[in-house]
Amino acid sequence: MAVEEEGLRVFQSVKIKIGEAKNLPTYPGPNKMRDCYCTVNLDREEVFRTKIVEKSLCPFYGEDFYCEIPRSFRHLSFYVFDRDVFRRDSIIGKVAIQKEDLPKYHNRDTWFQLQHVDADSEVQGKVHLELRLSEVITDTGAICHKLATRILECQGLPIVNGQCDPYATVTLAGPCRSEAKKTKVKKKTNNPQFDEVFYFEVTRPCSYSRKSHFDFEEEDVDKLEIRVDLWNASNLKFGDEFLGELRVPLNVLRQSSCYEAWYFLQPRDNGSKSLKPGDLGSLRLNVVYTEDHVFSSNYYRPLRDLLLKSADMEPVSASAAHVLGEVCREKQEAAIPLVRFFLHYGRVVPFISAIASAEVQRTQDPNTIFRGNSLTSKCIDETMKLAGMHYLHVTLKPAIEEICQGHRPCEIDPVKLKDGENLENNMENLRQYVDHIFSAITKSGVSCPTVMCDIFFSLREAAAKRFQDDLDVRYTAVSSFIFLRFFAPAILSPNLFQLTPHHTDPQTSRTLTLISKTIQTLGSLSKSKSASFKESYMAAFYEFFNEQKYADAVKNFLDLISSSGRRDPKSIEQPILLKEGFMIKRAQGRKRFGMKNFKKRWFRLTNHEFTYQRSKGDQPLCSIPIENILAVERLEEESFKMKNMFQVIQPERALYIQANNCVEAKAWIDILTKVSQSNKKRLAVYHPSAYLNGHWLCCRASSDTAPGCSPCTGGLPANIQLDIDGDRETERIYSLFHLYMSKLEKMQEACGSRSVYDGPEQEEYSTFIIDDPQETYKTLKQVIAGVGALEQEHAQYKRDKFKKTKYGSQEHPIGDKSFQSYIRQQSETSTHSI
């Protein structure tokens, strides 16, 4: 979800690797060990949770998390919890990284010290405040000043223990006075609208002379301040919880008698005294935060047109897309946006076919075909991840779940056998698992996505043409991807492919490792398979699979998925599970009588229907056919005083649902919208609020069948698997070209150097693939010009935004450190340009 700014869309995303914790404090009990898990939070809203690692003070998690961030945030936080069976889980400590500091840790493993958690370390939210100083005449005729302090509203306050009932105290404080007043409590909202005014008499010294209307003496101004404290009204015996404070010195009224601004809440001055940093342990993290500032489509036309020519350019090494792969530090950096870009514009097959053909021509040994980390390999890997994820789930998930739940012993290394285990029994268990997965893979050819099959067809043709004497190369060229880089890694690490929610336990992980090795060898079609294993026990186990039927099954499967025009994609119609999980839903009112209360249910979405049941595996309580979904939209928080709600609108009623957090809400809305996008009766307008007490809260219409009052949000592409924003990917490609501009210039030098034409190359140029220096030079010149033009547009946008933005506005409250840093950068830039 993009945040809209003037003429610009801003996308935020984060990719996190949670490594391990170490040196956690011991549990104050006899065994001293802890059962720990880690959460990822946007400010204080949890968006991800790792598995629980039991009985360890140095738990290893090894979990990856990626999400699009649908809202603004100040901190990316990580909490380490200790599970407690009988009480609420206790927090050991946390790591909080300010948004403006995220670039410091970009894509590198970093150990962070865990910090103590208390009310002051948990402050979040902002306050809208107005101060007005007026001169009044008392009954005695004396002149005094009154200060009117108006608390308008707050936004983004934290939810404490599942609830937020905030109120504010307003204090006029000075060396000799402290006068406090209090707002009403606002129930069940973290965005309270107070709009209350409090009056304070500002006493004047006797020496006061009326020089000007509001010119009071310096010593008064410097010593008085307004302090606003936010609290959560609690029913607990421990008292109300502190939510944050702000302090405003009255000298802000020097220039004008009225002052209004937004403030970020801050911790108390005496709060959160730091303890020894090393006494809570540390957490290893790798964080990649990305912020894409995307212009409208016409800005990208020159660069987009240049990239789209890549597949047809001769030689392909002279194309803009191939050049990006040459200048990036890692091929993966270039492959991700390139594949998404070409998928969006329907050109991924021609592009990959072109670069694959060029790579095959440079390959001398058929046994090493596509074995390196080239641009071709990385692009095909990325395409399989995007286009093949549902295919992977349909093929492998049932077998993986059976292995995880069955927990049968499969260790075949005699050295690692546990007491009571039998080697022959273990071998039989493992053989059955391998057979099950092998059968699922080799019978899945008819379900392989068309785009993957078209790419495999081009690989097969290019390899067979280049190595005509090797009859097996047409198979190994394809198996090196589908088995070695698709199925085998997914079996080895199912959590990375969303086949399991977390890392598997050590025994299951060992079983999956042995299965993955065997499947990889079966798919490779190597001549002497037993010899391909370093371990003697694997060679002995593989004797089970030396029958010709296994090789025949692999070849038949590879033939099917690499044949052009292999099948009608509509010939197989089976429900594909798209998403599932617990959410809270409001009763739909299908029964005439009964309470419309909220209940937790297990929701399940396939490409056929959207259902919910009491818990996973139960019979559905309600089933909504996809064709009956008329719209999927967010529901305004004020409807039920609940966050992260959305509505699934049907012909006769709307189903109101609350997701666990903002990331989950966005994911459900996106996938439901995509899967129902082609429905003929989709609505153009909807009601953003609920129908309660005989009327719609949004437009006050009394009829429950009244047409909507707001336009539905823009539709998404109907293709479930490939929801890609072409302009955003072009912007990412621009960012990479801009980042590696020095390498683009170095590549230009290489093209112009005589050493490229004749004689040995200079060592600094030898890393570039340049088949046609003149064509490559032309492309580089166009790329550098296109990148330069976009760079100027970004710089102009920043200058314009800098001029228009007010510090203290709702978008940039006082205390916004990222904006303060931005102001300093712009001031330095302006000074430098002058």
C-alpha cells in the first residue's frame, strides 16, 4: 500500500532476518533455562512472531520476515519474550531502531544489546495542541493575562493490555507553581478527540509595564511551560499507565498570541534510567528497509522503453537490463526488480530466453550448464519464486505437513542413531517419505505454471542446439532449476517458502535434509548416482532408487514441463489454497434473532471460496463463493472502536472482520481483492462505515440497502500470483543504476578503451561482459542520461517539498527526528548550491 503525496507514491517495505539471541539472563528457578520467542513490531503493534525455542539462554531462530509497511511508524522494534504457561508471557528486553537510523544497519548482520522495557521506553503517538494568550481586565481594574490551552486530539496512542482509555493532564509549571487540570476519559480509542480548553491565569510581576500588547518579560517566559501528560485509565490495582508527555515553553508565544502545532509524545525526563546494557543479552538481526518514491508513469518512459528493448537487442549483453546485471555488486540485486518489471509488461520469457541463450553459448562444458550464480540463474530463480509459489504449495505442502506431524525417525547415519532406533526401520521410513514426495513432484507437471514451462522450453532448445552430441543436456538444463533450485531448497527449508510457519524441529529438519539430498540426486540424472554422495550411508540408501523407473519418471516430467503448447491450462480445475488464519468476525445477521457479537474464527481462502470455521480442520460454518464477493474494503475504526477492520461485501450483507495487525489486514484485503477482481457485479461505490442502529454511520442513510457513498478503491490485477507495480519496479531499477553510477562510467571507459578491441584487457575492465563495445556504449550513454533526468526530478521534488512542509504539521510533528535530519540535509544542499 502506497502513501500518497503530491504527485508521488511512497512505498515502504522491510525484510528482516532474525538470527539468534545470546547471554539472556537466567530464569530465577532451579533449571535456569527459558522458553523464548521474538516478535517484530511497528512501534508497539506486533506484525510477526518467531517459533518458541525451549530451554535455552542462547536461542537460535534463523527466521526471515518480509512485509509491505502500510502506515507511518517511528520505531521498528523487536521484543524477546519468555513464555509462561500459567501467567502472561514476560518481556526480557527489546531492540528499538528509529526509522531514520535503519539505513545504518542496511543488509548487514548486527548484534544489538537488549534494552529494558518500561512505560517511558514504550512511548508513541502525537498530540494536537493550541495555546492562546489573552489580556483581560479583572473586577478591580487590574490587567492580567490568561492562557487558554486547548487539547484538540491525539493519534496513534499505544494499546496497553488490549485496551486504550486515554485522558490527558495539562499542567502550567514554573519555579513556584504547578497547576494541573484533566480531560475526560475517552473510552476504547487510541485516536481520542478531546477538544477541551483549560484556562490558566498568568501572573505578572509588579514591574510590568504595558510597552506592547503581549510583550511580557523574558524571565517569566523562560520559567513557565505547559506540560501535557497522556495516561491510560486502568482498572488494575497498579494504577493508570503513562503513555507519554510533551513540554511547551511559553516563549513560543513571543511572536504571536496564538500558537498551534502537532507534537510527538516523549518519555519523561526522569524516566527510563538506563541500566547496564549488557545484563539482558543481545539479539542478532539483519534489516533491509526500503522506501520507494514513485512518480507517475510518464516520468519513467525513457528508461522503461530502453529496458523493454533488452530482449530484442543483438547482442543481449549490450542491453540496458544486462548492463544492470553487470554493474550490480550481486546478480540477485538486479534480478529481483528486472524479473518483476518484465513479468508486469509480459516480456519475461523473451528476456530470459535471450540471456540464457547467450550464457549457453559462453558455456564450454555441458556438465556445468547453469550451475553458476549468473544473471540468468538468478532471474529464473526469481521467476519461479513469483510464478511458482502456489504450484509449489499444491505439490509439496501435503507431504511436508505429513512429515512434520508424523515425526517418524529417519536417521540413517549409523553414528547418529539414537538408543532404541533400528537402522532398517529408519531406512524404510525415509524411503516412504522420498517416494511420496518424488511421486508428488513427477505427477505435478500438468500444474506447472505456463510462464515456467515456456522458460524451460527455451532452456531445453538452447542447450540441445549448443551441445548436440550430449543427449541428456536437454534434461539437465531444466532439472538444474526445477529440482536443484526449486523443489530441493523448498524441502530443505520449508519455512522460507511458507510451507511451514517456522523452522522445523531438529529431528524433522534432519529428515528433510536427507529427503532433499535424495530428490536432488534423483532429479540430476547423473550417470553414477551413488558415487555422487560423499557419505557412504547415503550411497547405500540410494540403492533403493537405482531402478530405471525413477529415471524414466524424471524424464517424462521434464519433457512435460519443457514442451511448448503442452496443455490447456483450464483442463485442470482444483481449488488452490491462497491464505488461511485466525481472525475475529462480527455475526452477519443471517439469523433473525440473536446477538451480533464478535467471535474468533479460522478463515480459509481458495480460488473457489472464502470460508470460516471454529478452528482449523473443522467443517465450514459459512462459505462465500468468490463470485459473490462484490468488494473488499477497509472499515472505518469508529464503526466498532476496533483497529485493522475490513469488510467483505456480498449481495445481501457485509461480513465485518478484524485482522491481527495492520500488515495482516492489508494482506487479506489484497488477496481477497485480487481473487474477486474479475467478478462481473463488482461494486463501484461502498459504505466505509458500518450499518448500526438503523442507519449507515458514514452517510446517515436509513435503508440498509442504500447505495454506497464512497467510491471503491482502485482495482488490482486479476492475476493472483503477479500483483506487480511496473512504475515501482522501474524506480527500483533507476535506484540501482544511480547507486552504481561509478561502475556505469567505468564500463563506458571499458567500451572506449582500445584494450577492449585488441590486445589484453586491463584487469579493472575484465569483469564486464562486453560483446559489442559500440552498441554497449550507446546503451550506457542512454542509461546515464535517463538516470540523470530522473535524478533531477527527485531533487526538484525534494526542494519543492522542503519549501511547502511545515515543521509542527500533522505529517511532521515537533520531535520528528527524521524530518529534522531531512531539514539539515536540505539546508546543507542549498548552502552548497549557493
